[in-house]
Amino acid sequence: MKKLPVFLMLMLILVSFILNIFGLMKLIPLFITSPILFISLLILCLYLNDRRRFKGF
């Protein structure tokens, strides 16, 4: 069950990447698809770095 958020985030990155490819083909505006891909990658990185942080005693 703990792998579900990571799986959903990877699916979000995959969808964002496909949208960005459509943006490169000029089907969707690129200035809309690029931030979506960046934000999805940023959320995944923040989630993976936050899980094992030492919070103190």
C-alpha cells in the first residue's frame, strides 16, 4: 500500500511527458505542458526525499 503514491506519481509523470510530446508537436501549447512536467517531477523528488528524514528525538 505504501508504493501506491509512488506509482501514482510515476503515472502522473508519464502523462505529463506524453502531454509535453504533444506540446512539442504543437498540438497543445508548450508553455502549458512544460510546467506540468516540471511540477510532477518536483513533487516526486520532494516526496522521495521527505520519507526518510530524521525528525529528531
